[in-house]
Amino acid sequence: MWRERLKIGIIGLGKMGEAIAKGLMGSKDYRVYFNEADAAKRKKASNRYKRIKHLEINELIGSADVVVLAVKPQDLKELLHKIKLVLKRDKLFISIAAGVSTCFIKKEGSIEKIVRAMPNMGALIGDSFTALAYSDKVLKKELNLAKKIFSVLGKVHVVEEELMDAVTALSGSGPAYFAYFLQALESSASDAGLKDISGSIVLDTMEATLKVLRKLNISTEDFIRMVKSPGGTTEACLEYWQERDLPGIVREGVNRALNRAKELNR
């Protein structure tokens, strides 16, 4: 049985670790502890958030019901070796380190119960798409708990671990793809004489598009048909992109991201 107020320990208070902490602090269900190796970040967090307490790693591991590993992937192996020395009982660990498998965490940290999470930058405003995968020792109630924890960041989906590289390539990296395309549209707006409002016109148009797609529950293909007309401005642009196989370029780019994710996976 879980305690009435779960103790969540977060190791690493970078952007994602901080987003998780902020989300959990907004709930009465959790008591949040953190560990941050960087002194400046540690002081800043302690001054900014009065409801969370900094603990040394051995104390955090001993006190927390659930431990969130939010350090950079390159720092995880060293951290796991430290955890291995102080881990005394069965405990649920959640890792947000991109490209690091549950098998690696089990091997390096002697940890049995592992949930692997891949949130995206939407977590900064509580609007993330987070995918979860888990090791075979994780109980259903523990998986449900992980889902509840990450629901403070947005939507949560459970996938097979072999699909996490695809999630990384699409959802983890996806916000940058959209920002890159928006950047190109902003440049086009500036070239057309709309420099002063290029950011607003592009972002507002994108936001309205997403709202219509969700509210009307229509496919992107149907939406395009709604917007374009034969011989019109929309068709002129889309035909140009089609001639240069923009969909193929996008697929190839995503495939390269996917292959890189597989290369980095441990």
C-alpha cells in the first residue's frame, strides 16, 4: 500500500526535473525532495521553491517512495553506481534519460523496478506528450502511479520499450521540428513585408490550425481540402512543395533522428 502522501525524490533539477517538481508541488498527494549536484542550481531551487527540500543522495534514496532520475544521460552511469551502494529495499525508479534502456539501469544500478519516461518540452507548461515503458518487475499499481505522476505534465501513453526510440525521434525532438518550420514561415512573412508581425501571424495561424483540427476532429488531409481551392494560393504553394517531395524530406529527416536514437541507446 502506498502512503497517503507519497514521497517523491528527484535527482537532477534541470528543465525537466524542475518541471516535474513544480507539477508535483501543485498536488497535496506528494511530498517532494530533490538532489542537485550543481551548487548554483541547488541554491536557486531552494530559494525559489519553499515546499521542496534538498537531500543528499543516500538520504533521498532512503526516504523517497519513488525516485525520479532526471540527470543527463552521460551522467547516469556514475549516479547508478552511487545508488547501487545505498539501495537497501525494493523501490520504484523512473528515468527520463533519453536513450537509456531499462536493462542498462538494471545492470548498472541493480534496480529491478524501472519505468522509463520520455516527456517533451511541453512539460515546461504542463502540456507534454509523455511516453512510458517499464521493466517486467513493475507492478500494475506502480505503473499507474508513474502515469499519475507524469499526468501533471500533460498526456501520458504507455508503449513497448522497443518503440521508445521512435517516440524520442518524433515527440522528444518533434517540438524542434515544428519550431524550425515556423522559423521558415516567419522568414517568408518578413520577406513579404510583414516583419513587424511575422512571429504573431505565424504562431497565431499555427495555434488556430491545431484548435480546428482538435475541435472538429478532422484529419489533416480533410483540413487541407477545406483550405485550398483549385488554382488558388494554397494550391500553388502545396504543389511546389509536392514537386520537391517535402513529405519525403520530412520522412528521411525523422528516419535519421530515429537511427541516431538507436545508435545512442544503451
